[in-house]
Amino acid sequence: MRTPVIIINFKTYSQGTGKKAVELAKICEKVAHETGINIVLAVSEVDIYRVSSAVDIPVFSERMDPITQGAHTGRNLPEALIENGAKGTLINHSEDRYRIDFLLESIERARELQMTTVVCANDPITAKAVAAFKPDFIAIEPPELIGGDISVSTAQPEIITNAIEEVKKVADIPVLCGAGIKNGEDVRIATKLGAKGILVASGIVKAENPEEALRDLAAGFN
């Protein structure tokens, strides 16, 4: 996954599932092509095939289970995610926390299958701990700011710099930031602090004009 990057988490918002997911994905694809910014879509597992078949930008799963083929009812088999078009996966989002052993197994399983891993951490200490597992990317997201009107880069910039410092003590892993990122200025601040990209959800998915909002974010990298 190239950086700088904008990862858009569709979650299960009505604007980002089913046919609406495809409509939004095409908008994201258009902006990616016209701005040259790497845009990655994290969509619900049931929409991976639908979305990945409609666009040529990378599509990730919103989660995965570290299982192998067999008797695992109701779980997300990594091989199936890949076959349906997933190039990578989010792991350990604040809305889907993993046990530490489950987290390690998930990263290792994804690595076996060459899936890109973006592991979320809620604070710098957690980011440092996660770095020991060698994911491809770490996204720092204070849970209290997710979905809010104030971005982490504005409200708590020290979290970004501290997370980057803590991660560097363990491994050379790019750090992304999320939580409340809404506009190009938020992005400019985050990148100035050292973030290699952003993770955003409602700021794009629930925007009145997603294309305009996404172009604003993309402009923040210039």
C-alpha cells in the first residue's frame, strides 16, 4: 500500500453498504485517479466482491479471523476474503477489539497470505505493543474522538507524535492517524506531525457531498 494514503472505512453506515457502497466506491475511485492520492476502501465483508468488482482501487476487509479452512461457522476465512477481492484488512478497530493472542494470530495469518494489515491502536503505548507484531501499518485512533467533530490532529496532536516515537522504538512501521479527521487542514497537521496517511469514516461516508469532502482531504497532502 503506497503512502500517503487515505483509508475510508465504510463501516455499516446505510450510505456505505450494498448498492450505496458501490456508488460511494466509484466516487472514491474517481477522486483517486484525478488527484493521484492513494485511496483504499475498507468495506463490510459481504460487500467486498461487489465493490472490488466495480472499482480498480484497493479494497480491504473491515476485519478478519485468523482461521484456516474447516469447521468455523460464522467466521471470516482470510482466503475467502482474498478470493472476493480483498487486498488487505483492518484489524483491532476500537469498535472491534481483539484479544492480544487473537491479534497476533490475525497478523501472522494475513502475512502468510500477503494481505496488507492496518492495525488500530487507541494510544501510543498500545501502538508500541502492536509494533512488536510487525503489522504493515499502525493507525492511531483515540476512541473518544471517533465520529466526532474535532480531529485528533487538532485536539490531541501529541498522541500522533508520541505514537510515532513509541513505534520507532520497536520497528520501522508507518503510522496513520484517524478519529475526527474532517478536512484538508486536519490532514496537513497530521502529515506535518509525521503521519503517513489517514483513516476516515463518517467524514466521507456520511458527508452531504462525499466527492467534495474527499477532494478536500486529498488536497491536504499537497
